[in-house]
Amino acid sequence: MQPAGIPATGVAHGRFQPLHVGHLEYLLTSKAKCRVLVVGITNPDPSLTVFEPTDTQRGQEAANPFTYYERYLMVEAALTAARISSCEFRIVPFPHGFPERLRYYAPPGARYFITIYDEWGDAKLSRLRNLGLDVEVLWRRRAKVTSGSEIRRRIRDGLPWEHLVPPGVAETISAARKEPVR
């Protein structure tokens, strides 16, 4: 039985290019606040990626080297390694660039969990609230634990990066990618 005030279903979302330890902190904090967590993967395909004025790099091809399926496997590996049962999470596409479409991908009545680090986080909060969604800000911070940009750079440059991703994600990246990350 879920305690009063705790939603049965929560939604957390991200690009996960790749999924890193900061993302895992966000996902696990979100999961602790609901019975079932729906993990939305943004920019699920290039046709659903739009220019974002608050973060101009996020839509560029170089910032999105991993496919939806590869990121699905990363999310699954990270949550499974964190001992979250597969019946306690779902993974779905999340076309954040078209907020009016989100109702087709996430269940009605869910609570949306977000974190805010910058102007982009504030824009997400505003967009989700403008849709009338129940949104909870987990935290506002000035600095991220790590970034996908840094990890992609380290992979590209042959520098150590595995310590910046949760267990299972490094193996998923290595197995899924035969060519180097851009």
C-alpha cells in the first residue's frame, strides 16, 4: 500500500546521451517517490528533435550519438543493476520537443519529476506546468554531477569514462557501439 500523497505512477525523463551517474541519482530519487516509474527518453528519433533556444547544443547530431534503443538498454541496465524490479519501471519515448504529444506516451494522473540546473530546466518546468501536469521539482542545483558532453568527449578522446556511468551502462555502450562515439 502506497502512503497517502505518494503517486502510484511517476514520470522522469532525459536524453541519456549516455546515461550517467547524475541521471541515476535522478531516476532513483524519482522512483523512491512512486510505485511505478515511467522513464521517458527524449529526442527518441531525429524527426522529433527540435531546436531548443535555452540549450542550443542539445538538438545537434553530435550531442545525440546513441539511438533510442541503445538508451533504452542503458536505462534498463542501470535500473536493474540498482535492484529496481522490471515490474516497477517502464521505458517510453518522450518527445519533449512536442509537449502537446506527451499525453500519448505517459499515463494520465502521473506526477512528473524534474531537476533544474539552468534555464533549460526552468523551461521544462514551465512547459510541463502549462500542460496542466502535476510536476515536482526534486532539486535545483548550480552544478551537475557529470555531463553527457564530458563523457562523449572522453570516449572520443580515449580517456577513462566508465567511472562516470552506472554499472551496466559501460557494457551496454561497448556492446551497442562498434564505431567510436563522436
